[in-house]
Amino acid sequence: MILTGIMIRLNLTESFVRVLTPILKPLLSISPNGIYTLVIGFLCGFPMGAKVIADLLSRGKLSQEEAQFLLAFCNNIGPIYFMSFVLPVLGLQKRVPYVLGMYGLPFLYGILLRYTLYKNMNPVGKRAPMMLSAAETKQTDTLLDALDDSIMSGLYGISKLGGYMVLFNLLNLIPQFFLYNKYLFGIHLCALINCLLEITSGISRMGSSAPLVILLILPFGGFSCIAQTYSMIKDTGLSLKSYILHKLALSAITAVYYGMWFLFSPSSFLL
């Protein structure tokens, strides 16, 4: 959060993705700041994509439509978290098929959206008005100014994320009183609800007992991630409802992906 805040405040985002711009711009027809959002949203995990979108939008570096478009698919589970925690806990040793499912599908979904629902989007169209205070929107001249502002913004963001994680982990205690020994299709209901509320603790609790269920919940992110995303975009005018619908669509697409895998290669499924 601090580093990307510095990049945005020093207007370095476009330079940061200059190498990728010739590759990604023809595919998605988005602005350089949109490409920066894409990179951060795919590499840094929930809810960094949403935070970068909100920061760039509030500073007039993204149009409202482009920001809403990017929010649909650029706010995902981080790849380091996915490969170093999720896959080992689920007992899955193959990486490439699951990485493609986790990140390739959202990217392809973004391309599909760009040429269907957002085919008339103009990425360099009307920019959003500045929504920050005069102190926050002042022209930053020095690295120290940018560092100071980014540290304060990062600490504020981290404190909110930590609060949501604690809250939803506490909510996970409630199902234990009513559903402790209850199962649905062989899945422990408490563990399933834990995954829906706070994905990390839910994965730890469910372990390798139902890897497909977790793989389908991950694109959605759980209600804690939804709340964290809302906390990042609540003052931007971006639609949380639209974001949730796109996340549900991605979960459905992921189900089709794994269904096709099982259909054509059942012997290698979930290995």
C-alpha cells in the first residue's frame, strides 16, 4: 500500500508499466494507469486492486467507467498467497492448471467484458472529479511528501483490513454453536461457512477435505473480502453490487473450467 501510494503520488504509474503497455493495451484498450491497476490487482491480492482503482479515480487518473470496468476483474487473491498457502493446504501439487484457473480466467473475462458490456468505453474520456481534501490533492513535489502521505494512507487502510479480518473471524464462532457436527454432501458446514465469511481461516479449517469447493469460493473471495473492497471504494461512486455480480460470474466460469477439466481428464483432476 505504501509503495503503490508513492508511485501514484509521484506520477510514476505510467512509467512503471511502460514495458507492458504495448502488450496489454491492444488486448484491453485501456489507459496506462488502467494497465498499472491490472498489474497491481493481479499481483498484490485483495483488496489492493480496489484501493489502487479508488486512489487513481479520486485523483482523476481513471475515468469512472474505466474504474468500474477494472474493478470487475482486477481485485483478486494474490499469487504468492495462492501458491504458497492455498495449494499446499488443499494438497494440490500441480500448479499451472490452478494458476490458469485463478488468474487466466479473470484476465480472459476482462477481455470479454471489454468487447461486450464495455465495448463503447473511452479510457481517456471524462475523468472523475477530485474527491480528496485540498491537503490530499496538493501537488506532491518531493519523495518525502509522497512517503509521508502514503504511510498515513497505508496505515489507515491496513487498520481497516485488520478490523474486518478480526470481525469476520469472530463471526466464525457463531456457526460452531449450531452446526458443529453438521455435514452437507460430506462437507463440514462450519468449515464451509468459515470459508464464505473469512477465506483464510476457512481454508485452514477445511484443509484438503473439499478442495474444489474452496477453488470455487476463491474467485468470489468471501464476505470479508467484499467488506474490505467496499471500504476501499465507498467514497468513489463505484458500484459494489456490480462488483459482486462479476465475482459471482467468475465463480460460475471457474466451475465450468473445472467441470471441463474433469470431463476430459478425470484421472488428473484435483492432483
